[in-house]
Amino acid sequence: MAEAPRIAIDAMGGDGGLAVMLAGVALARRQWPGLTFDLVGDEAAINAALDQHPNLRAASEIIHAPETIDGSERAGQAIRRAKTTSMGIAIDAVKQGRAGAAVSAGNTGALMAMAKLALRTMPGIDRPALAALLPSLGEKDFVMLDLGANTECETRNLVEFAIMGAAYSRIALGIERPRVSLLNIGTEDQKGTEEIRDAAAALRAADHLHMNFDGFIEGDKIARGLTDVVVCDGFSGNISLKTMEGTARFVTDLLRRAFTSSIRSKFGFLISRPATELMRHHLDPDNHNGAVFLGLNGVVVKSHGSASPKGVANAVGVAAKLVDANITQRIAEDLALIKANGK
Amino acid sequence: MAEAPRIAIDAMGGDGGLAVMLAGVALARRQWPGLTFDLVGDEAAINAALDQHPNLRAASEIIHAPETIDGSERAGQAIRRAKTTSMGIAIDAVKQGRAGAAVSAGNTGALMAMAKLALRTMPGIDRPALAALLPSLGEKDFVMLDLGANTECETRNLVEFAIMGAAYSRIALGIERPRVSLLNIGTEDQKGTEEIRDAAAALRAADHLHMNFDGFIEGDKIARGLTDVVVCDGFSGNISLKTMEGTARFVTDLLRRAFTSSIRSKFGFLISRPATELMRHHLDPDNHNGAVFLGLNGVVVKSHGSASPKGVANAVGVAAKLVDANITQRIAEDLALIKANGK
């Protein structure tokens, strides 16, 4: 795309509702001035909320949606209401080519199902995957996928996730030949399920791809800056991602308890504050908000339900970057490469 | 057992070798004075090392083993050398009834395979599982299993893990009716694999067991003190456990960087030190060392390869507690209960 992308926003999803979503989109518009938006949801409510964001009003069109998808609604039910809900209409804007990407903070399962049905899976891809950028001790973030879109995966799926994850890493982090690893319970060849072992063999043989396949990686190594892309099935990926979130919170909770346990330690904390703020910044989920469904004919980004405006802006930025770099085309090229060389 | 248990020690396993193992066992002997030991390994080396631990010499017999199992040796090869290796001979002491439990810091796969072959799985149990006590934000630790013994699990395995984990929780933590949860990627009924959903249905129906089954739990909630036993297949359990270890180290590394980033923050850290030491104590892997193979006719405990003497002593304490409370009998009773009521 020559001009800056247009992004369709499901304005009604997320725990903080319309106010947080629009504040986040307004923030994104200030960070990336060329962006334009379709704001999808209750027209009157959006109109009223835009009074606080004149910069956003100037760059947006409101598309009215009479209904919203509930957080607990099953995907099977949700897809029947695609045409009347803010989530469904935002995705349709991508399908119609009005918008380059859709961003929603609503029900993940519903978003996945609607996106798949409306945009269809890319030719050559069996199943799309949910990918995110996560913080590491290295210089750059790393990409991890699948984070929960596919409970069980075959060899073919894992190989395709590796290709999609590498394309994402190149675009989002600028790594020309990303180091790709398969999440496993050991690094020896015989470890793990048959699907994982076969995927490793296929990726090892595919040395013409734009990646360096590094074999298996264990759960304690993924955030150490040793790899750029971690590939796994959606079940273990979701367990690992949430264990990361829970453990980071666990340790920071212990730290808070420690720092408030005495006047002395409170004083020490105040002195160290500028330094610990840096750490908080690094761990802040808002700085890593925006998980992407890769493998669809169009870009759909999931913002965390509890994301702040800063987090929403980050998710919009992810969407804009992927549209701008034409991720779908990049994945298609790599798929052609692996097919041409006989997987 | 009326008297304090006798523990067979594989003296040759672990990264720190003989010196660390014996220092740990000597420490355990001081903490639990009734314990006696079979120290299995190179006789001359053990004899020499015992000069530093007269208290341990008085409570031990040395059993010579001419060989040791290598850390990278495949389980299939290792079991052929069971009769001549320190690991195999320590397990055999349990089989022969000389010792109540065996403790090894060696190769986990080999230990599992040897223990299964020598001690056999308990009647009524399909597959043994690796269980550990992990730190939580609650008042007590929680039990998690399987941590890597079974890459793929059927419904029956998950149900049996729940029974074994609850028995472990009762013995190790004194919780009469432990809260038991299945690790999953969501809490709604339809989430996860068929095996997990069926295990949930079976456990929900089995209300005569000594546990409160709480349904599904996600990875970010497991350490929050909301549950006493987390049940999962060995693949996702191992991924989750190692992600916990990696993330805890990641956050403490960031903290260290933060605290050493300026003279001011270093000063703050020194002042807060007594408080952060408490946190370190809570997170110290040595305080949670000692993973147990549950479901065998005998107790086998795996000490972490990198455990310090304090960690080894903790693993020995875990073994002694399980023998003392007759875990095998307790599991058999609960199995009989679920069978009598028709699983």
C-alpha cells in the first residue's frame, strides 16, 4: 500500500468499552499520523465519545453496528450474528477492501471464527494461528505462535506456523533470517510428540527458507534472547503464554510485598524507583499488546480485553505495520518456496 | 513404618557430583535425625568423602556400584545397565525392601524407565506421573503433575493423576480435601482436548473422592493460591513448569539489571535487601527441590541436577515424608473408592 493503511476498529469490545478503545485509537493516530479509521459500533455513542478526540474524528468514518458480541458467547453462535455486530462488520470492512486490517478487543474465539469465515484461510495454509511479540532478555522481542487458535496441531500446521512466524519476525522486528525454534520438553531428537519431531525434520530439510531453524527449545529458555520465533501448538502455547503472565505477576507481587514489609524497605524502594520503573516498562503487557491472526486473507489483530489506551494504540500499530509490509504476500512467497523445493 | 525410613541415595548423579550429594544427605540427616541411608556409588570415593560427614557415616551403609548413568544417555540404553549403575542399584534397594525410597539427581528419563521396570506400576494405575510442590501466593505450596513423564495422556491417566496428586497434597501439605484443577486454555466446558473434557466430567461425577474438583484452571492462575493440585499431561506440564522457572529468572534478572543500573538504585537495593531476601527464599528452587514419581510400587524422588546441598536435603525430606505416610497405600485406597463407585 502506497498510502498509510485504513484500520477498521471494533469500538465496542474490551473490558473498558468504547471510551478506552477510542482513547487508544486516538493515541495511535497521534503516533502514526497517516492512519485512517472505520469506527464500528453504536453510532450515537461513538459520535458522543469523539467529542474528546477531535484528531480522531477528522481521520475516521463511523459505521453503525446495532449489536455487540458478548465475552462469554460461543463462537458458533457469534458467527450467525456477524452481519449485525461491531466485530463482524469490522472484519467485513477488511473483506470488502475498505480497510487493510481489523482490530478488536472482544471475545477471542468469536473473533477467530468470524475472521476465518469472512476472510478465509490463505491458499496453501491449512490453519491460521494466533501470534504475539513477547519480551525477552535479548535486544529484541520474540514472536510466539500458536497461542490458542488450534488446540491440536499436525506436523503440517507447525511447519506453516514456522513460516508465518518468520515472516512476522522479519516485518515486525526487521530480522532478515530469524532463528526459529520448536517448543518442546527437551532438546534431544527423540523428545516430544511425533508431530513435533516430524516438523523438526521438515524444517531442518527446508534450508532454502528465510530462517535459521534451531531445533527444539524448552520453556525456561524462550525469553532468554536465544531465538526469534517460538513455534508450538495452540494448547501448549496458550499454557506457556499464560504461565509467563502469571509468573511475572507472581514475582512482582512478591516484590511488592517485600518492599512494603517494613519502613526501611519502603525507603529503599523509593530510592530505587527510577530503576524499577524501567523494569515495569519492559514487563508492561500494554507494550506487547496486539496478537495477530496469521494465515488469513487479511489482517486481524486481537487487543487484550484489559488493555489500556496505550495498549490499544500498540495493537493498532501492529495492525498498521503488518498491512504496510503486506504480510499476506510475504507468507505466500515463503509458502511457494517450501512447496517448490518439496516439503 | 514404625521407625524412620531408610533412603537409598544415588550418590553419583547431579551436576555437582558426589560432594554435593553427600553434603545434602548429611544436612538431611541433621534435619531428620532418625533417617538411615544406603549410599550407592563408587565405594572408595564415597568412603573418602564421608570423612567430612561423620554424622552421615554413622547412619549409612555404602553399596558399591561400578558404573554411573550419563546425563545424555537414552533411557532405552540405561535400563540395560540397571544392575551395575548407582541409579539402578539404588532403585533395586527399594525393590528388595532394604530402603523405603530412592533419591537420584541423575538423568530423569533413565530414572523413570528404571524405576518403572524395577518397581512396576501400582495395580489400577495405567501410568506413573512426575509430581512436584511449587510455590504459590497462597499460604501453602501446590502440587503439579504430570511434569514430563508422559508426553501424551488419555482421560484415564488424567483422572489417576488427580487421585495421586490429591494423595500427595494430603500427605505433604496436610490438606484433607485438596482443591483439584485441570490445566486448560480456558474455563468454559467446551475448552481444550476431548481427553481433558472427559476427565473433567469423570472427576465432577466422582464426588466420593477425598478432593474438591474445581474444574479448569488457566496458566496465569495456577500460582495464585486458588488450587492445591494442578493436573495436566506431561507435555504441557513440563512446558508450564519450565516457563515458570524461566520467567521467574527473567524477572529477577531484569530486577538485578535495574538495581545495578545506577549508584542510587544500588543504594536502594542495599537498604531493601532484608525484604528482597525473603522473596528470594520464597522463589529459591532449592526449597522446592524433589520431584516424585507417583504411581509406582515404591517411592522414587528426582533431585534437580543443579540442586545445592540444601536442595538435596529437601529432596531427601520429601522422600522420607512420603515413605513415612505410606503414599502408595493412600493412593490404592482412593483408587478403590473411585472403582467401587464406578468411574
